[in-house]
Amino acid sequence: MLAKNELDESLHYLNKAIELYPSGMHAYFHKAKCLKKLKKEEELLFCLKQTLLAQLSLCNTLKRGKIRLCLYRAINECTLDILKNNYLWFSKRSQLNDPLDCLFYERIADEDMLEIIRSVRIRSLSVCDSEYNALLWAHYADGARGIMIEYEFDIETLIKNNIFINQVEYSDCLRPQKTMPEFIDYGKSYFNKTISWQVEKEWRLVTPAENLKDEHKLTNMFKIKNITFGLAAKDEDKKLIQSIVKDCKFYELVCGDILSGESAIKRIPLN
């Protein structure tokens, strides 16, 4: 057990390390451990948050430029509210449709990492880079009765606001990644899923709840570029959404003439 003067000395050197390398996760992690023993709760929570943000920032392989990503939605009250009020909904882990999402890491995390996980409430948004994915149309867009919304994001703006974006990696077996003994890089768990999900070609945006309105809503830093209606979308739904969303292009999926060599499904501008 370290004495108070030894803890204070450790904090001094850890602060120097953070000063030299502000995005370094390990110095924040060990500083948090010292603060916990000194019972400095407010500083402790800040360091726990910085530890996880540093982990998430390393997952951000894209640093600049713009990217377009797609969100498949059924046409319902929630979707209409998202479009009317121009926001994106970020979910907490318990709301995700994969029960294993991040759970594996929580099961193996030690007490210090669990404290980070519980104190920093993380929210995520799942999107993809596929304009036509039959499975996503079926599962998330009400059997192609819904819509696909294409959003444009500026990577640099997201990063500056602690919103991290990357492709999800898929593997047969989810294994914890350790960057040093007894230190599990929990940030990577938000971008790892089992291989059975790889058909979704998912990208994910991840951020602390405090960055979002009402802990779930991102209200800026994106732009709707176009909306595509599914093959089975109703005409009244098309008219309704066109009346709500302005300044974007509209498309619809139709059956192609396969006898003439066209694709079975094609996307055309909506008149």
C-alpha cells in the first residue's frame, strides 16, 4: 500500500507524462488509480473519462475528409421525428440488437476498467457504406417498405467533438486486446463484432452521452444528402417524407428489366 506522499509523487510524474502526451491513455489510467486511493472523486471521474476517450481515439483510423454513410429505417413515428427535428439517435449498449455487443469485454474487465465503463456512459450509432444491401432493407427498413437515408459526415469535425468513427471489424472469436499488462483496451470493443454480422458492413459512431442532446441525440455535424424509398414503399409515405425533408435528393428502388440485361433492382430519381 503506497503512502500519501508516494501517491502524490506518482501523481506529479503522471501529470508530467500527460503534459508531454495529452492523448496517452496509460498515464490517465494510472493517475485514476492514484486518485481513487486518495479519494479525489471529481478528478478521478475526469481521468476515467479521458482514459476511455484516448482508447476510442486510437480506433479512429480516418482523420480528415468527408464520408457518406447509410442508415436504413422503417417508416414510423420515430423515423418521422428524426427527420422532422433533424437529429441522429445514438443508443446505449442495452438498446443494441446484438446481446454480445461489448458484453464480452465487460465480463472480463477488472475493477478499474469496469469503473471506467460505468462512469463514462457511451452511446453509439450504427450505419453502413452500402447503398443497396438486401439484408438491411429486410431487417431494418421493414421489408423494403421503409427508407435508406444517406448522410454526409466531416471526419475532422467529428473528432474535434469527441465523436469517433470507424468500420466495425469482424472475427470468429472476440479476444481482449491488451496494450500493457492488466490493461484491456476497452475502446476497441465498440468496433468489434462476431463474424456472423459481417454482411452488414457496419460503420459505427461512438461518443459519451454528455456530447448529445438528452444523452441520445446528435443535432448537427451531419447533412442528409439523399433518401431512397424501398421497393415496397407506399406512395403516401413517399409524399409525406418529401413534405418533411427539404434540400435533398429523393430516389426509389424499382424492378429492372432483366430480360433486357438490366439489374433486378435499380435506383432511379423520384419524380
